[in-house]
Amino acid sequence: MKRLVVEPSGWPCKLRECPPGHFVYEESLCFKTEYGSMESLGPKGAPGKDVKWQVGNHSDVYNEGGESFWGGVKTKEERDELEVQPVMVSWEEYDA
């Protein structure tokens, strides 16, 4: 049989300093991409096709359900300051 093994990779750090890949926050296994999140340049209230976008300075981060990770905070700046634990995830054979 196989089991999924999640092991710490380095020391806990702020989300903004966390390398791309899996990390744990409280009881959640999350994922940080190597890309910045998209941010609207406006104009506000314009139809979707008229809005201009750029890659922002904040991380693109997801929780175990595939939704955006917020960690209970309300702003991207607060989220960047959350302490997370980078982890390595692998499959391991074991005898049941």
C-alpha cells in the first residue's frame, strides 16, 4: 500500500518568504504557485472585457479545496505576513 507523507521542509516562515510549493497553515495543506496574483487596473464598473489586468506583487495561493487561501485575514498584505510551514509531499510504500 501507499501513504501520503508530509514532512517539514526548512523552518516556518512568512507566506511572502515561503518558496513555491506545498505548505501547512494550521491544519490545512495549501499550495503557493510561482506566479503573482492578478490585479485589476480598472476601470472600475466596466464590463469584464474592458478591464485591464496585471500580475501583482502578492502570491497566488490555494487551500486544500482549490479555493484562494486567506488564512482568516482580510487583506493580501496581512496574508503575506502569516506564518506557514513549507513542506515536502511524497508517496511512500508501507505494509498494512
